[in-house]
Amino acid sequence: MAKYNRGNQQQQNNASGIVLYGKHSVFSALKNPNRRFNKILCTKENFAEFKAACEQNKINATILNVVDRKEIEKVAGNEAVHQGVLAYCKELDNYLLDDILTLAEDKERCHVLILDQVTDPQNIGAIIRSCAAFNTLALIVQDKNSPRETGAMVRASAGTIDMLPICRVTNLSRAIEQLKEANFWIVGMDGSAKQMIDELAKGGKTAIVMGSEGKGMRRLVEENCDITVKLPISSDVESLNVSTAAAIALYELNK
């Protein structure tokens, strides 16, 4: 993953610490050169595996601490599926929109996903996993109305959060205008739209916009879309969970 100059935003994010748990989450984080660790707790049976992972990714294995499972559960919680490993690390740096435009600059075809006030960390984690699965260039969210990175979000993403550029912007409508200037076609997801998503012409640069489950896209965001489309679901079902809808939409764009 490329690393760009993020100025003050980078300094603010680096000051934030999070706790990751579960093998997929920690292994993926260890592979990310932009992730910075404070320490890792693991059970005795996991030590050799994570020591090898640290050495393979040029991370000092002295950050590993062998502990009893109860020590991990004190931090992760009794209900967390931690698999005997937990890591204290820094929150990932935020990508600027200019970073995303730079990534898209030389691509003839690519797509990004924009979330308008989707607030559930589990849903966002699942959406990140779909983004990684369907070659999404980046995820763009509004900084004020989107949760920060958490262990639960990372776990729900199955560690793929370390593979995907995530951009937090102050104003989504302004960000959409910048994407338009960079030749992105803005497609809003709306259950009342007339056109189906599978009828969209494929190719070029596309930004899919998805709103919250309850309210959908906000008016100004929707007005900035070039077109709105819907999923071809049964009339007996009002809507899908936003993470499921995102997976279907991204699959269509990736065909």
C-alpha cells in the first residue's frame, strides 16, 4: 500500500491507540508496513507462529508477550473471539482525498465506495471486507458521522482493513464534486430509483454512494449524484442490510 503525506491528520491519528484481537486481524496488521505496534499479547501455543510473523515482516519480536488467556480476556472481553492473541497498536493513518485521486489517476477503470452516515462498526467492517474482495480502490466516509477504527471493526473486516485505503472527509458533497472533476461517475444507491444497478454501463471511473439503513442518502448528497440505481430484490422485501447491499453493488461494479 502506498503511503502519502497526510500532514496534521496523520499526527492526530497516530496519537490514537486501538486494540486488535483474533489471528486474522493481527496477522494482517503485521503485514501492513504502515501499522505501528506497542505490544502483542499471545498465549504460549501461539508464540512461535507470531514470532515468525514478526520476523518475516521485520518487526522486533520483543513486542511479543506470552500471557494466560485470562489476561487477554480481561482486555478483549469474555465474548470476544480472540483466538489467544491481542495487539496494542496505533490507528491507521487517514488517506486524503488527493491521495485517492492520485491512486486513480492512471487507471482506465476503477471504483470507490462512499458511505453517507453509516455508523455501525460491524457493518463498516463487513463493507471493508467486501471492498477488498471486489477490488475497490478506496472507501470514503464523512469524518464527523462515521466511527473511528475499533477492534470490532477490524475483526468484522477479517483484517482486510489493512489492505484498503480509507479516506475521511469533512464534507461529502464537496468530496463528490472533486471526484466528478477527476472524471468519476457518481452513482447513488436508492431503493426508489427507476434503474437497476445491473443496467449500468461498466467501465471508466465510478463512485458508489450508500446512505444509512434508516434514512438513506441525505438530500444534498443525493442531489450531487449523476444517477441513482437500486438492487433487483423482491418486492416483498423492503431493503437489505447496508453491508449486504454494498457487497452486491461492488460485485456488479467489479464484473
